Amino acid sequence: MTHKVAVLVGSLRKGSFNRMIANTLVEVAPKTLEFDFIEIGDLPLYNPDLDEDDTRPAAWSRFRTDMAAHDAVLFVTPEYNRTLPASIKNALDVGSRPYGASIWDKKPSAIVTGSMGGVGGFGANHNLRQALVFLNAAPMQQPEAYIPAIHELFNDDGTIKKDDTKKFFASIMEQFGIWIDKLA
Ligand SMILES: Cc1cc2nc3c(=O)[nH]c(=O)nc-3n(C[C@H](O)[C@H](O)[C@H](O)COP(=O)(O)O)c2cc1C
């Protein structure tokens, strides 16, 4: 059975290593998973006052519609100041409303965090997990994926240097495929 997976990348910068990680995860994933990158950099900051039919930003509606059309979500994000980048937090907030129509409810999800430091975005990973649990999404527990020293993983053309890293990424995606299948 095939599943549609939305990929959200928390870094907005052009040369993002997390986006390279996301590209590699997609490349090594089981063929039963179909991926779409859903961009979140253009989402206005969530403001409940604007969430009415005549004032709602088009980007919020577009994001909610896109996410509702996907069976699962893969988050790949850096850690900013030991927590989530605002881009991801804002996407969570936008998707969680209007009240009762959250696009996160029962959504199988996987979290991969990457940082230049040695801790691999542990803080961001678990802050995201905390929000997803509250939102009644279904974040995969194992394998955990905290990727350290991300600036050392890739060649200049964005391909990954080590086979071992690629194998680890493939194992994450294999388990994610099984997780989605179980919850489908
Ligand atoms: C605002 C900001 C805050 C950061 N805070 C952290 C942090 O808390 N922990 C960490 O390991 N790296 C931190 N970094 C460094 C990131 O790991 C590094 O910039 C990484 O390359 C970002 O991912 P990207 O290449 O996908 O953009 C921070 C970077 C920025 C721009």
C-alpha cells in the first residue's frame, strides 16, 4: 500500500544541511512512500484574529489543504536555541486550527533533527515530540534520529559522503514505512 508523506524542513536557508538530509531520506525511503516537500517559510505568523473567512491568509489555507491530503509527515529540522525553529512551531500552530479541525490529529510522523554541534538537535527533537503528543499526532518513537556535525556529512553536490550514514537514514525510513502501515 502506498502512502503520501509530507516533508517539512525547519531551515529556510538555501544551503541548509537539514534539507540535504531530507533529500537523502527521501532518496533511500521504501518505494511505497511518496513524498512532497511542503514549504512553510511563507506562512504568516499565526494570529487567531485573522483566522476568519474574509481575513484568513491564503498561505494558511493552502498549507492546511496540502497537509490534509497527506497520510503522514516527516519533520527534518535544525535546533534553534535549544528548541524548535519558529518556522516549525508556526506550522504546528497554523495546522492546529480552526479548533477541532487540526490537520495533525492521528497523523503518523517522524522527527529527524540535525545540528552542527554534537547533540544533534535533541532539544528541538523533544520539543517537537511534546507538541505532537499534545496534538494527538503519532510520532514514531524508534529509531530516534539526532544527527550531529551535519556540516561534515555531504559532498559539495549535496550527496552523502559515507555509506554508513546512508544506511542509517534508510533504516529510519524503513521503520517509518512500517509505522505508517500499522497506523493506516
Ligand atoms: C538562530 C540559530 C540558533 C541556533 N541554535 C542552535 C542550538 O541550539 N543547538 C545547535 O546544535 N545548533 C544551533 N544552531 C546552529 C545550527 O545547528 C546550524 O546553523 C545548522 O547548520 C542549521 O541547520 P541548516 O544547515 O539546515 O540551516 C543555531 C543556528 C541559528 C541560526
